[in-house]
Amino acid sequence: MAADSKTIRVGVLGAGGRMGQAVIAAVLADPRLKLSGAIERAGHASVGSKLGGGLTICSNPAPLAHGSDVLIDFTSPDALEATLDAVCEGNAALVVGTTGLGAAHHKMLDRAARTTAILQSANTSLGVTLLMSLVRQAAASLGPEWDIEIAELHHRDKVDAPSGTALALGDAAAKGRGVDAARVAVRGRDGVGKARRAGDIGYASMRGGTAAGDHLVLFAGDGERLELGHRAESREIFARGAVRAAAWLAGKPVGRYTMSDVLGL
């Protein structure tokens, strides 16, 4: 559905969660956008709640896709297939900020992107988007003799580890070196084992408190270290990035996009 020349209609999936509430607030604060509706899974306590402006949180994404230019999705991997069916049927674009996606989910996104515009990112922060570009450049410039370690801290309720952002940073480093990220990944070390292999990319995950998300990429060389990092102080930065992505994506041709496209990196 083509975006109106004056107002872009945006629907929010996962409206009952903390990220969903932050996205709704960001949509309402952006004069370019109009909140077209909100969705939460069936049985969630927020279904039926009033949003104002005559809107109610519902559980079926299909009608919302028909009445929106873009949907923003911060739900769960299990909900992705139904969401993709809805946007393809309703001809709405989709911004996916859901984390924990696997290879099967990315295949679904690839198929759906043949008929609609989809932007998927493990982290919609503009700062993290720039960080990924810097990590890729540093990995390409410094070479494999520099060891790469990625550490991340999130709130106690986050269930996936390493975080999607940490894995995306590892992918960026691997691309900079021209290697397969899965082949060189080391997730956690315990006990007495083999020494570190040259070229490995290590991951360390910490969970506690209310941390919105800290990420550090360490390049350790002989006699020197380079540290590239980002600290999220609130969920609003992800919401603002997702809203900026939605405004950018409205009216774009079918295909898969990333936050790097939004920033022109």
C-alpha cells in the first residue's frame, strides 16, 4: 500500500511489551507518522486495551497490514511467519526488530522480500548501526593477527544469548576479514582447554539488572588494544531508530534492507 504524501500509517506489533510501548510513543511523537493500530498475541492481558484515537490493541495482524503502510515488529521469532503472511497479503512494508531469529526465519524473510519491502535488524539503534560499520572496517584493516572478543550485557529478563546485536557485530567483523562467522565463533570458555586459535571471534554474555544493552568489541594485538563499543541508556533509542526506519522504508521497492541502508552506509 503506497504511503500517503503527508502521513505514513504505521502499525505496531508486540504492543503490550516494553519495546512495543516505546515504539508506540515514538510513532505518536513523529509528525510524519500516524498510528494505524497495534497488535499483541491472543490471550495477552493488553488485548482489548484502548490506545486513544479510537484504536484498540487487537490480536490479528492481517487487518492492520491492510490498513497500514508499514508495520514495526518487536515480538518473538514464533510470531514471524504469521506476520510475514499478513504483510504480503496486505501489501505493507515491515520493519523487524525481533531478536533470536535463526536460519529458518531468515529464509522466511528472504521469501517475503520478493513481494514486499522488509527491513530486518538485530538492533535498530543508529549508534549500533554505525558501530557495525566501524567494526567491519577495523577487522579488514587490522588483519587476523589481532584477536577479536565481543562482550555484551543485558537486563536479567533477556532470554537469548549471545544477543542478536553481538552476533551481528561478529558477522560484521567476519565480513571484514572475509571469513565465515559461524566457523570462527567461540561462545563461552570453561575449564582447561585448547589455547585460543588464531582468527577466532569470541563471545561473552552477561545478564543482570535493568541494562538496556551494552556491547564492546575488543581488538587485542601485541602490545596494544582497540576497543569499540556502545551503551544503550534506554529502550527509546531502539524505538526511535525503528520509527526512522519505518519512515524511510515506506514506499521503497520490494526487497530486503538493513539499518545501514537507512543511514546510507
